Amino acid sequence: MPKPFLMLTSRDDEVVAADELEALPRIGGLEPGEFVRVRLEREPFPDIDASQWSGVILCGSPFDAGAPEDAKSPLQREVETGLSRFYDMALEEGMPYLGICYGLGTLTRHLGGELDTDHAEEISAPELRLTEAGRNDLLLEGVPEVFHGYVGHHEAASEIAPGATLLVTTSATPIQMVRVGERAWATQFHPELDLAGILVRIEEYADRGYYPPEERSRIEAGVRAVDVTPAHMVLRNFVRRFRRV
């Protein structure tokens, strides 16, 4: 049997959490038994032994990693203390890691980079573009030069963190995907989201600042108008490259 992937989540919305649990393995090509989910909003941060896992996937979160420390809840601070320990271990030992949205924010902060709200994006599917480094990256194999992916976030990295390489960019939010070392990646866009999943979030996040509620029909039309399947290759490539027996 392959060693499982560890899926770290912190969703307190049960509808979104259930959708994420169904969609990420399906889109990533993970079979039952090939992944274990730990809900960080409910469970202590796990003691992660790199030898026991194929890799770690950190999903999006209601937490804003760039918020002032005194504005974060005790739970968020506890989660991010655990993530800081994990990043130290993973980057030193070369443990495969894919961070999504919150996974980019926390990794950026850990590396000494900055986040701001100037590059926030409403729920949408912007045009994404590979950089020169992205054209030759393992996780972007098969991804076209220009593609679309779903986004929706209150904050974003304002500059490349020390030690990170930019792989995917856009004009509005320039840092959309980075690599750190040879086995750690993070995206601002969501490679685990399909149309059904983004429609769930449009419904659930109507009053959470991810888009103007009065613009819902425009938001829905925008996400329906594009094909985001090339973005799924990032997640599928991660699983395919690092699945271990």
C-alpha cells in the first residue's frame, strides 16, 4: 500500500469541510486509504514523522495568516505554532509539501515574507501565467502557459519570500505559486476546486467578505465561464510524483 498523504484542514464550516474532503482526493487522484485528514480546528497539531507519509497538503482556512498576532484567536496561534515547527522539519528533511491559499500565507510568513490586503481577490477565476521557472517545474508539467484557477482570499503575499521561486503569476495578485527548495510548493489559487466546489463556497461565503453579495450573479457567471481543469494538474502532479510505498 502507498503511504498516505496527510491532509491538514481548519474549516469550521461543515458544508465547506465536507465538500473539501470529497473533492480534494477525487481531483488529486487519491484512493480511499491514501489520505488521512486532520482537522486542526478540532484536534491537536499532529507530531509529523516524515517517514510515515507520502507528503502533506495544507488546505485553505478562515484564518488570515497576516493578521496582527494580538488579533488572532488562541486556536489560530496554536495552529500556526504547529505549522512553524512543521515547516522547519519539512524544509530541512525535504518532506513533500503542497500548501493551498492559507498554505501559501503561512509558509510566506515562516520564511520572513510579508502579506497584505492590497492583493486580495474576490471569488473569481483569473487568468494565470507560468513564469520561466514555472515552465520547467515538476508540478506544472502539462499545464499550459496561460490557464485559469479559482481564487478568493482576503490577503496575499506582497513580495517573494526569501528562498522562494515564483512559478505562477497574475497582474492583480503577482504571487500565485511558489516553490521552496525541491519538494515544497504553495499556491494562492485553488487546484482542488472544480465548478461544483466553487459554487458551494459562493453559497456559504455570501456574507464573509469574499465578494459583494449584490454581485452574486456576476460572480457565478464568471466562475462558470472558464475551464479550470489545467489547474487541477498541480494537485494531481503532486500526488503522482510523491506517492510512496
